[in-house]
Amino acid sequence: MSETGSDGAYERGWQYGDQILWTYTNPAHPGLVDQRPVTVIADDERHLAVWLESGTRMLHHVLADGRGIREADGPARFGAPRAQGVKDWQGPGIVAVFQPGVAYSVWFFLTRSGLRDSFYVNLEDPYTRFESGILTADHVLDIVVDAPGGYRLKDEDELNFAFDAGMFSAEQVARIRSAAETAIADISAWRFPFDSDYPHFRPNPDWPIPTLPADAAWDFETR
């Protein structure tokens, strides 16, 4: 079990193979979560790395009538009433890396090469720890990175929609864009975790798929 620093800083880590909860909250929609049961790969002073297995049961946001969030248009995508959904993760397994105090995580996606050398930089709050896992909040804007180090911003339009919906203030948007610039500098310098061995990671075949907490509840089951 990990002991918690209020700023997310490492105190005593989880062990390889521990199962924890990777959880996103959203102040605009209190009481709802995006929650992903994952398995710990590594946890030390530098980073926390987790494995999200294909087929994992996970909580996510849906519109109040059960439709997908992306079926809403413009600012309604962020301001419309929401409900709690549950689904199975359908994509290939993902390695996700979090660094204490850093306002983004890096997700390693499997490509046709057989390596996880397509990177997704998710702008978010620096994570904090709780007994069963980590908490953060998504910042909408993302960066897609390829194996040679090329990158592009993703969802700039959605960041504007989130601002128009009142989810973020102008000051918060400026901080998010500043965090993106920091991430781009790290990409350009190919700093950790981009230079790590995680593209070659293979999960332990004996690891069971983690499960949601017994008290998890939802309104809609989705695909």
C-alpha cells in the first residue's frame, strides 16, 4: 500500500502487481468519475507506471440520457447534464506514466510495430494519492506524439468548448496551455518517460484483470 503525500509526492510506493484505481474527477459534474482499475508496474520517487488491461471494467461519464459525451455538440459536450456509465475497455492494453507534481500523464499505445511507441500526452492536474489509488482531473487538451518525436495538439476546439461552457476560466485555460508548452519542451528534449523502456513493456501473463470496487454504481451500461 502507498502512503499519501497531499501533493502527490512519493512517500512509500505500491509494489509491482498491486491493483489500484486510476480516477478522474470533474468539478463541473460532482459525484461522477472516470475510474479505471489498473495494475502497478513501478512506483518510485520519479514516477508511477500502471497497466490498463484490455477488457477492464471501468466507470465513465455519459450524457444524462445514456448517450456518449461526444454526441453532444459544442459547449454542451461539457455543460450538459451527465450520468454515470460503465463499460469494458475495448482497446489494446495501455501503459500510463504519472510523475509527481507534473501536470500531464503519458500513455503508451501499441502500434503495428508491436511496440508501444505511440504516445498520448494527457494534460491534467498533478495526481494525488489516496489509499486505493490516484486522483486527478482532466484538462481536455492533449498532445499526440509519434515514435520519431513528432507531435500535434489534439482537442483544441474542445478546450474552447469547455471554456465557453464555464468549465474553465480564462486563467485556467492559460495554465493548461502553459502546461502543454512544458510537455512539448519535454517531448522536444525526449526526456523521461519518452526515453524509457516502456514501449517494450509486456504485462505479466499471470496478472488478473483488476475490478471496480464492490460499491461501484452506475446508471447506464455502454459499449
